[in-house]
Amino acid sequence: MDNDKISFAVFEGACARLERTIKRLWVLAIVLMVLFVGTNALWILYEMQFEDVTTTVQQEADWDKGDVIINGTGGIKIDGESKADSND
């Protein structure tokens, strides 16, 4: 038997199955793109419901000696000795 030849009916059947598979894959790709856009739109709507609020705090500090260092995170470090730490 010669392995290089197949019947026309088998070839047509294989082509028909492949066409159905390709059509299903296109439908799947379109559904996934719609879901992708929809979920991103829902995330944008979710993030838009929050309001960005900026507050400013002003504070006065008194100290007798030493340096006051205010870092970027809002913490205050006092270099030196305060009245509570001294042995007066």
C-alpha cells in the first residue's frame, strides 16, 4: 500500500474539522478580549470611587539643645539630651 496518497473524502473531512476548530478558536479569542476589556473597565471604575486626600500637618517643636532631624516618613529624631533624659 502506498502511504503518500489519501482519499479525497478523508482530506475533505480533515479540512472540515480544522475549519470548525479554527472558527471555535476565533470565537474564544473574541470572548477573551471582551472579558479582558471588561475586567479592566471594572478595575478602573473601582479605583475611581476613591478620592485622593492630601492633608498638611503643621507642628511646632521646642528643644533646649541638640538637633532635630525630620525624616521623609514623618518620624522625628532628636540628637542631644532632653530635660526628661538629663540627671538634673
